[in-house]
Amino acid sequence: MSSMTKLTSAPSTYEDWKVQALEKDRKTGAERWKEQDSTRDFDFRIIRRRYDELVEIRTAGDVDRLIYFFNEGIHGNMGGMGSPALYKRAAFGTKNLIRDFTNELVAALNQIEALPSSTLKKQDKLDLFRRAGLCFGHSALMLSGAGSLGPFHIGVVRTMFQEGILPRVISGASAGSMVAAVVCTRTDEELAELFASDQLNNLFGEMKGAETGKRISQENVRALIEALIPDMTFIEAFEKTGRYINVSVAAKEVMQRSRMLNSTTSPTALIREAVLASCAIPGIFPPVTLAARNGNGEKCAYVPSRQWVDGSVTHDLPAHRLARQYGVNHFISSQANPMVLWALQEPDSDSLFQQFSSIYQSASREWLRAIYPSAMQVVKNIYPLNLMTRTWFNLITQEYTADINILPQQKFYNPGMLLEQLSEEDTQKLVNEGEKATWPKVEQIRICTAVSRCLDDILMRLDGTIR
């Protein structure tokens, strides 16, 4: 029975949902399935051997064998243990063997970090953890464009933060960039205080100068950004929080490439203007010139000859760029882009129709990528047709799903309402929907990211960076 089947009554908190999910697993027999190693969905024999070996090493306290164990390499999805199919049978979690092996890996990594320098020098620890990080990889959360559905991301992020599973690498496009900036400019203490109150919901629900039911203006967006996001650069945000914020922006000019702004590619750029640019929907809001802080601490134009627009047009979910820059190989998406929600299918769906639909969409994207250069050659000097063609091709050929996808239950929205100011009640409903959509994914995220989160935390403590 699918883990996505509705539970008996509507829970109001994650803990309530968890209690119901565990009870459902007991009644359906999924609890027994979790206790048994055997399954066709992953190589349980090799994982059992590795688990027993690691338990033996740690029990014996053999440091040399423990270090050798990790020098042999640990890999994300070892033996297929990260397969999405393993999280469909039960409402809560997966095979106990996978959970136990993951927890044992985390405990072993912490044990190595705790070794005195007389046993293992700091540089040798760093070398080991960096190799482990390269082998296992890192996880990232990608927040899509969303228009007025942006509060959905708040519910997703709040749940992940409160459950301690929020990755350090976070990207955002358009409305997603606003939520990413809120998170990545605040310490854990500040976020805990913010999420414990209704301040964030109220700000989204009562955007300055905007009337409920009326279309939001760029000045409304600017006022919201100034209320939510501190005036700091990308490098200042990283130094304060240890989180890597990445904001997608698209170039206004046809021949210019889009960018992913962050503390490495654009350390002195100011986050507020980057978010405003990422929210500048072509044809509705004017393009934005980015800003930066110069060597004297003064605000100035950043690449003054260029203007930028909505990042979701070109890189709604910038997986390839995150992979190249941070070594990310595991992606979680909060996908609320109303332009594509209606067409999205879970990549690992069991439905034969959805599998054929996914194959058709993939083939169509590849065909469009192939003809794109020829199409642009035809219209390259015809404005604004060249911009419209580039935008259309980018929208159609992007990948809009990840390894773990958190989606709104409703897939169809009135396009005329997607840039309207929401009432406080509608805002709260979207936040609640984001939370509830995240609950069934929490344990999957927790298990799949436990090792990478541990490695990130260790590397941040030892070296101040995960790269």
C-alpha cells in the first residue's frame, strides 16, 4: 500500500501525523516489512555486511580499522539504499537496516572527529572528511518560482528547519529566492524565533501597499524584500549563518548567460537587489540592475551594463550548477511553480501511464534542445520575438523535479490570481499546505541526508566550509 495514502483524520502537527503513520504501518503490515532485510529494491546483503563490520569495528574501538573503513569509500545510494521505491511501502520511514546503517555511519564519523590530535592530526581529519564528502556528496534544497504561492515554501522550510533536516546549500528562483534569502540571512536562533511567531506569515499576508485581490506591483515586492531581508552581501550572509544562498537570475539580453549568484560567484553583490531581480517577471516587472558593496563599504551598481529578470525563466531548479559548485548529488525540491505544476509527474511513479508520460516529456525536451540553436538563429535580430523565443524554450526544456519532490496537492490555479495579493487567511492556508506536504517526506529526507549533513557540520566546525 502506498505511503501517500491519506491517514484516517487530518493531523494538525507533524508529531500527530507521525503517530498516525506509525499506527497505519502497524495495521497494514508495513512495520513487519521494515523489520525484514529482504527486498528487491536494494542490495540488502552488502548493506548488512557493511553494517555488521562497522558495528564490530566501533565496538572494538579499533581506530585504524575505522579510518580504513572510510578510506575504502562511502557513497550516497550505496547498494541502491537511496531508492525512492524504498519509501513507498510504509507511511513512515523505510527498512530498519537502512536507518540503522545510516545512524552507525554518522556515529562513526563523529567518533573520528572526536579523536585527539595525538591520535589523528587535524589536517588528516580534514583530508578524510573531504574525501568522504566527495564520495558521498552533499544535499541541497531548491525553492522554485511560485508567484503568489510563495508562502508554500515557508511551510516546507519551517518544517525542515524544526526537524533539523534543512541543508546548508539552498537555492531560490523568483518567489523561492525570497524565502531562501530569509533563511540564509538568519542564524538558527533567529530562525527559531521567526518561525515560532506569525511574523513571517503576516508580512507575506499583508504586503505593504498592496490590496487583497489586486495585482502586486514591483514596489510592493521591493517593500516586502526590505522588510524581510537584511541589507547584506552574499559573503556577509555566509559568514553570519554558514549557509550557502544561491539566487538564480536571467539576463535581459538575448546573448548574455543567466547567473547563479552566491558567496563564491558574487561575494560583494547585495542580496536584496538579487532577489528583486529574480522576482522581475518579464513583461510584467521591469528588469533590475544588481547592486554591490565596494571596498569602501559604499553601495554601487554591480555589472552596471547589465540588467536581470526572473531566475525561474532559465534555472527554476539549478541542479547542474549546484552540483558543479558544491559537489551536490542529492536534491530536494519545493516545487510550487504554477507554470508547470499541472504537467509534473513524480519521476519514480509506479503508474504505467505516468511512466510513459515522463518518457514522452523527456524525449520532447531533448528534441526542443536540439532545434533551439536553429530557432534562435532565425529570430536573433527580431525584438521582442527573440526574447520570447528564448523564454519559451527555457521554460519548456528545464527539469522541474528532483530526487525528493515536495508539491502542493492542488496542481491547477487561475493564472489571473498568481500575482495577486493574498489575504492573510489564504497565506496561512498555503503555509499549512507546505507543512503538510513535507510531513510524508521528512523521514526520507532525514535518512537520505543524515551522512551528508553530518559531514557538512564536521567540515564547517573544522574548516568553516563544506567545499
